[in-house]
Amino acid sequence: MAEEKRGFFSRLKEGLNKTRDNIVAGIDAVFYGASEIDDDFYEELEEILIMGDIGVNATNDIIERMREEVKKRHLRQPSECKELLVESIKEQMHVEETAYDFEKEQSVIFIIGVNGVGKTTSVGKLAGILKGQGKKVLIAAADTFRAAAGDQLAEWAHRAGVDMIGGTDGADPASVIFDAVNAAKARNVDVLICDTAGRLHNKKNLMEELKKMNRIIDREFPNAHRENLIVLDGTTGQNALAQAREFGEAADLTGVILTKMDGTAKGGIAVAIQSELNVPVKYIGVGETIEDLQKFNADEFVNALFDIKAEEALPETIDTEGIFDENADRKKMSDDNRQEKHQDIAQIRTDDMDNSESAHLEIDNDINSSEDNDEFVGENSVVDENNDEKPKKKKWFFW
């Protein structure tokens, strides 16, 4: 088990390379380049966090907490604030133990989301996780609209070693849910996982269909523990936030499965989701196999983002002067783009205030034409993309 966790942490850290380059390098430039903790220091840090898709509200909370702790601890050097930032982000993303109570009870897990985010593969992987815990799992293939969706889910059910209830192409999804719920009761199943068709969050008739399926579960299986998990694509950044808001109006969201985190530069959205929606990220996906979907752990995520373990492993005899030379170089590189970031930040704040409307337009263009093919970015592609993105400034993390 420990070996598996180390392997997942390694893949997570590798998958967050682009996010790390997008956020952490700029943060280090501020922490180690600023001469004092003043308004300019906080403003520069705020810009970097917002540009990293952490979100306006989450960023404001982080900065406010940092200001309070700086005063309380009487800190003077900007470099002393990095630990405060890490602590604050971990606190924002903490998932309570009660978030996984559905593992201890007879449960129905309802999986929803737009096209192409990875719902079907997430259903299969989640079934494999629960089967590995000794649970009796049944899958409901309620995506009856997409061609070959049932065949794809059947293959995942076979891999996970669980049974599946499906329907013919074009059948009423609610009828599949009805049959699956009654089968789950008859077979005394521990967990029923319901796959659903991808739908745009602003299509009223499709959202009403979700409500209908939810009503059937409530009526036919009233004693079951309910979980409504939305699958979000980590590469879509703030659009994922808009999707979650709209789906939350059709179903009482209890958690998020955040997929395609291997290779995205927008991994900061994980922080924004929990802060802005108060809905925890319960699972995170970084690859194609069943083992590449794991329970979300705030400490592991933030440690992977900031490469914390590598920093702690630094030998005492390391050339610290070289470290600060590297950070000076980072600051110089960051200053080259500072003017552009100042121009961008005002627009990002404006976009965030009207996020739902702008996200509707973008998602209609980008997702409406996509098929729910649930493809994941593989590990190999992540490595290839980042072969040329490992400048010398990172080497000190590993020496």
C-alpha cells in the first residue's frame, strides 16, 4: 500500500509540473525577491494566485489569513511567509473524514457532468476502488444516448470485476435507473454507481431529466446513503467552476471528481472549487488506469504542488547562496512579464464576477461538439511535453 501511495504521489507531482511552473516559480520570486512585507508584496502574490486559477474568493481568503498571521507572528521577511501560504491552502482544501461515510453504508452514487470530462472512466475506476475494499458494487449504465457508451462502461465493469445493468440505445435513462435500483435492493448491493449522459449545464430539459432520475432514487431507495458527484476536467479551469454551480441547482452536490490533472497548467482550480462552492474534491485522477484515481488528500496535493518533500530532503551542506541566486533569476524572469500580468489581472477579476455567463458561451462552443470519449492524457505524453521544460532552476530541489 505504501509503495502504491508513493507511486501515485510521484505521478501527481509529475502531473502538476505545468501548474507548478505557472504558480510556484512566480511565488518564489515574490517571497525571495521582495525586500519587505508591504502592500506591493501582497498585491504581487495576489496576482500570481489569481492567474493560477485559484480564484478571486479563494485568493482573497488566503491573502487575508496571511496578513493576520504575519501580524500575529511578528514576521518581517517575505521569505518567512511561504509556510503561511502552504498552510492556508491546505486548510482551504481539507476534506473531512465524514466525506467518505458512503463507504460504510448502503449507498447510491450518482455521477454527473458535461461531455468529455471523464465520467464513464471515473465510474469504472471508482467501482474498482470500492470492489478492492470488499464492497459488492453494481453499475447502472444510464447513458443511453451516446453511441457505444454502454459497451465502454461494460468493459470498465469487466476490468473492475463488477456487474452492470444497462438499457438499449435511446432508452429512457430513468427506466435504467429504476431497474438498477431494484436490482441493487434484490441483490443486497453495497454500492450502486449510476453513470449518466453528458449534458450541458445550461440545457434546461436535460437538467430536468437529472432531477427525474434523482426523484426515482429517492422514491425507490429512500434508506440508501446518497452521493451526487460531479466530474470536472481540471484542464478547463474556471469553466469547471461554472459547471459545478449550475449542476448544483439540479442535484445536491456532495463532492467532486477532478480528472485530467496530469499535465494541466490549471491545477489551482482544485483550490477554487472547495473555497467558492464549499463542495469538497473527493477524488483526483492523474492517468488512465484504475489506480490513477485516488481519494483526494490536501496535504499530498499541496506537497506535490510545492514540491515540499524534495525541499525537506535537502542536505544541510547545500549551497544556499546558489538557491537565492536561482530565486533572483526567477524574479528577473517574472519581472519581464510583470507588466503583462498587471493588464491581465483586471480582466480576470471582471471575468470572475460574471463567470457563469461567460462560461456558458465558451462551453457551448468547446464542449457541444465533443463526444464523451473520456480520454485521459497518459503519463508518457506528460513526460514528453515537459522534457524541454526543466530549466536549471529546478535542480536544487533534488540535490
